[in-house]
Amino acid sequence: MNKIEEINIVLYIILSIVTFGFFYFYWQYRQMKQCNLLLGSEEHSMLKWFFLSLITFGIYHFYHEYLMSKDVIEIQEKYQMKTNSKDYPMLCLIVSIFGFVLVSDFIHQEDLNKVIRKINLDHIQIPLN
């Protein structure tokens, strides 16, 4: 059986800071891939995120954080876990707007890791692409 792997959040934050943000792009890629896999659909696209964030001078990224938060709640519901508050997407959006994007991604990743832990412990089959 294939296992989906958790992301080491502390390591990814440190690497994002040490590489002056370049590693952050890889983290976004992994997080989007995990989210799509857990949702069972292709909701998030790295290319779309990158180019729309680029041409909107980063504004699209705030919207992306909001969408990712909504999808985390959907994933929690799908795997019958305790869901975050309905205010969670707005909270992550506000945190991102005020410059704490890594905090928002930390929160998303922690929630995704909890789902991944449950899946791996319960031996739930997920088709890995």
C-alpha cells in the first residue's frame, strides 16, 4: 500500500527563510498536490497560482489562501474529522494580507498533516497519481 507523506513544517519554514523564499515555491507545489490528492480532484494548479499571483502582484495568492482554507475544511469533512470553524478561511485570508503568509501555510499544512496521519493510521486507500 502506498502512503501519502506528511510535510515537516518546521523544516519547510526554515528552508523557505534560508533560501529567501525560493523553497516556498516548492512547498506550495507539495501542498497543492497533497490538497488535490486528498480532495480527489484537481482544484489547485501551481502554474495558475504562479502566473495569476505574478500578474496581480501577489493579490491572487491571498485568494488562493482563502480557497485552500475552504478546501481543508472540505477534506476534514470528507475524512470525518473535526472541522475547523467556518471563520477559518477568513482568518487565513486576513493573516496572509497582514504579511504572515508562512503562518497561514503553517496552519494549512498542520491540518493536512493531521488528515494524512489519520489516513495512514486507518490504512485508507487513496489513488496516488
